[in-house]
Amino acid sequence: MIRVAAWNVNSVRQRIGHLVGWLKSFRPDVALLQELKCTTDGFPRLEVEDLGYNLAIVGQKTYNGVAILSRHPMTVEAERLPGAADDEQARYVEALIQHEKKVLRVASIYLPNGNPADSEKFTYKLAWLERLRRHAVALLSHEEPLVLGGDYNVVPTDDDVYDPEGWKDDALCRPESRAAFRRIVNLGLVDAYRALHSEPHRYTFWDYQAGRWQKDEGLRIDHLLLSPQAADLLTAADIDRGPRKQEKPSDHTPVWCELDL
DNA sequence: ATGCCGGGCGAAGCCCGA
């Protein structure tokens, strides 16, 4: 059994207390983190290593930044998403996890937001999604357990947003974003949360503004996509709302799954 | 129609996020 979680922490240095507490209590085998908002050297490495985690960090000053934390042996496979040599943004890290003579491949993904939807930022987002699709084709050819997890910045359907009408022109909900996300899923990946939960309006993000958390008006934009070989091992998945309830929280909360690996 | 909140940077106010 291996527990994998994805969490956009919105600054790992602001959230180190929350992160340590959550690692101690929830004890994920593998944690996929996004929005570190610090350089690789600036990551609070000792606090996490003291809990028994190996680290793979791809940081960047001020923006972005992703990491993989693993209680099991880990080898880094990629620190950039292939397909654009000039892309300097720290949004992808991929590793192999060794667990009792078996191997799990994971990636921590921080997709571009893409707003406003009439700008070059949206073009970059759609190109990033297409690069991810192409890379997923290559990864799926390994026919191994694989988890592509993180902040996709895509609301898959109107059931995944509190106000579909109000958000329909946003880059997170635009049909182009949803179609590009579906093209990835349709390669044969399984949304771990949706595989086990059909109820609408379950969220992983709530804006800090306008009391969105108190009103439970959020978005489901953090996803764990499983290869068929991982989906066959899926025993549980859920959203852990605990961290979002705390003082000075991230605006995201973790999504997790368990694989009978 | 816009800001609301919050983080980084850097020391006031702007950029960015979703």
C-alpha cells in the first residue's frame, strides 16, 4: 500500500509549519508539492528530511516551483517537461519511487494559470497541456504504475466549480482548456478522485477573497491522473480539507489516493 | 466594474495568482 498526495502549498516557506504537521499526521508515502515560490536552495530541506523524506526539488525565485517528497528511495527522471527547451518556468519534476521491489513513477505538475484567456499566457497554457499530452504518450508506453499529480489549473466540468456561468470565460474553465485536459485523460488516464466519488461540487481550491471557503465556493483543479496499471491498484482517494481549515492556510488543500502497490 | 486576500520583493506599491 502506498499513499500519494498532491498539494499546492502557495509558498513552502510560509507553509512549512502546516507542511510538517500534515506530513506527521497524514504520513503520505509520496507528496507532490506545487507553488514552492522559492529557489531550490531556499527550500526548508532539513525540516522535511528530519521526517524521513527524500527530496526532489525544482525551485525558482518568486514564482512556481515543484517538489516530490518520498519516504522510499527515489531517483529523479526529469526536471523539465520535454518539448520546449526555452521554457525556464519550474513546473515539472518526475521521479521513480522504489517500494518493496516495485516501481512507481510520479510527476509533480504545476500547470500555468493562463489568465487572461485572450493573452499569450493562455497560449502558453494550451501549449503546455499539449506538451504534457505528448509526454504522457511516452510515459504510458512503459505500461507501469504512474501518477501524474498536481495543480492542473483546469476545472474538468461544470460540476467542479461553484458558479459555472460566472467562470465560463476563465482560463480554468474555457472549452479549449477542458478539451486539452480531456485529450490527456483520453489517452487512458484515470482521475483518481472521480473514479471513486461521483458527487458534484467537491473542491480542492477556495479563493482567499469574499469568504469562499466559509461558503464552500471553490474549484476542483488539483488532480491525480493514474495510468491503467496504477488505476488497477486504486483502493481509496479523497480530498483532505484539514489543511485549508487552519490559520494562514494555502488556498489549496491536498488530494490523495492509495495504491495497493 | 472592480476589489476583496495573500505571497514575493523589498521597503511602497506593484505583480501575480485562480
